Amino acid sequence: MLNRFLVVVFVLFTAPATAQEPWMLEAAARRAFEVAPEARAADADVAARTGELEQAGAWPNPSIELRADDKLGIEDGKGGTDLTQTTIRQPLPLSRLTRQRRQAEASLKAAQAARRYQRLSLETQAARAFHALQLAVAKRTLARDRLRSAEGFQNGRQGDRLVRYLSPLDRLRLDVLRETARQTLMAAEKEHEAAASVFRALLALAPDSGLEPVPLTPVAPPPPLAELQQGMETHPAILAAQQELEAARAGMDVARAQRFADPTLNFFRERDFLGGVRRNVSGVGIEVQIPLWNLNRGPVVKAQAEADKAGAQMQAIERDISAKLLQSREQLARLIEQAGAFRANVLEPSRKVFELTRKSFATGEVGLLALLDANSTYFDAEERHTALLAEQWQMAADLRLAAGRSLSDAEVAP
């Protein structure tokens, strides 16, 4: 029993670590949002506008004025200095606070919607890096298969008994095929290194971290255009633009309310010499600015212009998003149709032709040129089909951004 226990312990401590799970699209997008400085900037913007909202409803602080002089000492002949006046002033914001709060509320909602759109943008950026890595991995794997196939022709590992009878010209052709495949592999590895570097930088991963994404698969057909357009009212970018417009319009009301200084209510208490006796006198007064020299119309004109600018920007955003939505959906539908037709009419037939040509070459029914042509046609078709799949996923990411949908809102295959 002791020996068995020691064997189990030895196996547990010496067994290799479990292979890392392949990266999924959702996990990559989630990681990108967690580490992105853009996300922290969006959070800080929301926090700043929350502070503005808290301050927008705050009343201005009162002020107190104390006055001491020797007036009373002079009046009664006793001399000395006494506290003769105490004044408390309280500005009255009246309707200004309500308008400021309405502007701050709209500004906060705009920041919150902008933060949601920032998350969508980061998801799209992560998806592009993820799909680029998927394509690079697939092309590298395909390049390795191409090189193994070329080396198999040259070394006679294809079951060909006639390889030893190939002419020097044919052997030279095989050398060129093998070297071309090797160069293709080198280019694919270079492309993989670049895609992996971008992916690691975006997700803040260690340089030696494993990067094995799930394989590329076909994309599901996009929803109908009418269904996508129905959700445009809740698109974060459009909502942010609408709230910015509301904030700008509220800013016009605030500018009108701030044309002149707030009226000030004064409470005062004075000590004076009346009827030969020192007496306390209390009173109340109000202070109002007289718009004699400055009507302060500039801030109102500026606020009006900013509202017009916000309205124009909102229309431009709605126009661009609607156009991008239509374009992305049409292109995704075409890519799906193109990839399906390419697979059925090019990839599968080229695979069959390649298999049959290898068998015919092994029996001496066809020459080397036919085999090399079938080999190139098949691997080129595989590479083109892989690129079409990656283009589909890239366009699907653009469509989600244009539709204002996150990965959690859309049905996305791994």
C-alpha cells in the first residue's frame, strides 16, 4: 500500500500541467475591457459628471461681514473700538439650480451611454485582433501541411514507386515546390508573430503566454435588416449624442439664468447711538445687479451655437451608423454566400482532384506537372477559404458595432 501511495504522489507531482484552454472570443473581449485604459477613462468621465450633478443642485454658501469702528466711542465720548455691524449675505439662485441640474443629468446620461459604446468599440477591437490571430494560426497550420506534402513528394512518402525514375527536371521542380512551401511557412510564421504581438498587447498578456484560439468556423447568417434597425433607438452612440444635445439645450437655459448675478438677501444687525443711548438695530435688504453696461449676451449666443453643433453631430452620427449598418449586413451576407459557394464549387472539388491525382501519380497514370498543379490548387483554395471565414468574422464584429449589440446580446459561435 505504501508503494502504491508513493507512486500516486510521484505521478501527481511529476505529471505535466494541464494544457491551457483555447481562447474564446467572449473571453478575449472581456479581458480587453478589463485592462483597457480607454475603459478606465470612460469610468472616470462618468465619475466626473456624477460629481457635476451633485454640485449642480448645491446652494451657494452665505457670507458674513463683521465691521468694527470707533463711531460709538466718539458719540458718547468714551473712546475705544466696538463691533458695530454684522451682515449675513445669502445669494438666491432661484431657477438657476433646476436648470443646472437638468443639464448635469443629461450630461451624465451621455457619459454613461458613451461608456457603453466604448465597451462595444473595445469588443470590436478585441474581435479584430482575435480573428486576425485565428487566421494567422490557420495559415501557419496550412503552410506546415503544404511543406509536409512537398517534402513527401520529394522523399517518396506518397506511396509512389516511380519517384526514383523522375528526370532531373522533375526533381528540380520538386525542389522549387519544397522551397516555395518553406518560404510560405516562414511568411505565415512571421504573420503569426505579428498577430500574436498585437493580441498580447491589447489584452496585456505576458510575452510567453500561450495563444491558442479556437479554430475558425462559418458565421451564422445575420438577422433581418428590419430587426437590426428596430434597435437603433437604443444604440449607445445615438443615445450619447441625444443626451449631449439635451445637455446643450439645457445649457442655453443655464446661460440665460446666469446672464446676471444672483440676487442677494442681506440680514444685518447694527449697533448705533440713538437718543443718547447705544442701541441695536436689525434689518433685511436685497441686492440686485443693474444690467447697465453689460447685458452678458455672449454666453447665451455661445450656448445656442453649441446646441446647434450638438444637433448636427447627432444627425451625422445617425447617418453614419445607419449607413454602416446597411453596408455591414450586406457585406456579411455576401461573404457567407461567397464562402459557401467557394467551399462547394472550389474547395471540395480541388480536394478530391488532389486526392485522385496523388493516387494516379502513384500508379503512373499522370505526370508530375499534374500533381504539382493539383497540389497548388488545393492549398491555395484552403488558404482562400480560411481568409473568407476570417473576413466573415471581421464583418460580423463591424455589424455588431453598427447595430449597437454586444457579444452578450448576439448569438455568437465560439
